Amino acid sequence: MHFGAVSLHPAAALLACLTAIVVIQFLGWPGLALAFPVVMLTARESLSRWPYLLRRMRWLLMSVWLILAYGTSGDAIFNVAWLPTHEGLWEATLHVARLGLMLGCLAWLFSSLGHQGLLAALHPLARLGITSERLVVRLALVMQNLQTELPKGAWRDMLDGGNAVYGGGPETLQVATVSWRTLDYVTCLAVLGFSCFLIVLG
């Protein structure tokens, strides 16, 4: 995959994305203000997928915002009892901004790696003594089924124990692997260092 104009190992890209997702949860507005343009520049080739993910998650984002806005104690806006609190509004907007930035990272990862890249990114787990073959195969089946357009009402048939099978997966699975390079290690260290800086910045 490509990080800007630089080619990265799929596992390095996955590690960088996971690091960013974890770090984003600890960022305040200053850190988000600095991380947002970085994600925008990095994911400029996948910007069309980012709004798509935001649209798919809009109800979840709205629910999270409402729960935090009305569930956080504090002073109500304009002193109106049925309005959210100032503290809740601040916390809800901050958390939704974090989730939106996380979706931007995922949009970059999915667009850059694709299905085969994601499968290849999990393959190095075998070097750590973790059996990754079953995980890779199951992930491939999930991705295959996500691409299959199910007929209307198919979920009811599956819940009722119907015998119909939707979206069969491939009989064989080939995962292309590449070797790690110095650039991959340097990139991971750079992402880790930048993440620590953002956490300190807040």
C-alpha cells in the first residue's frame, strides 16, 4: 500500500492505523486540531470513502452525541431544563470528533490496502506464534459476504434457520506476502513518536 507516495508493508500500515485509533481516544481539541490535517493529507486519496463511512455511522454518532450531551451533569444551556448541559455539549462533540477521525483512519486503511492487503497484514502474526490461518480465512469470508447483495428479507430467513446460503466464499485463498523493510520500521517508530507528542499536547 502507499503512504502518500511511499510504499509500506500492509502490516506496517495496519499497525500505524491501530496506533492512531488508540491515541485518538486520548486527544483533546488541540491534539485533534493537529491530527486532523495530518489524516486529511495522508488519506487524500480515500477522501471519498470517509464521508461514506460517516454516513453509514451517522445514527451511531448521533446516538453517542445525545447520550453524552444529556448524560453529563452540569449547567443546562440557556438555563433551560430540557436542553443538554454545557459540559455535556463539550464532551459529546469532542467524542464524536474523535470517532469521526477514527473513521478517517479506517477509510485510509481500507482504501489503501483493500481486501488482499488486509489479509496480508495479518499474516506476520504467525511469526509471533499466533495461528493466523483461520483468522485470515474467516476475514476473507466476511469480506466476501459483505460484497454480496442479499435479497430483501434474507436476514429473517437466516434468523429463522432457513437452509438458504447467501454469498458463498471462495474455495481457495491466496495471500501474497512481502518482506518488511527498514522504511516500515522507521514509519512505525515515526507514528509512535508523533502519537506520544499528540498525547502530551492533549
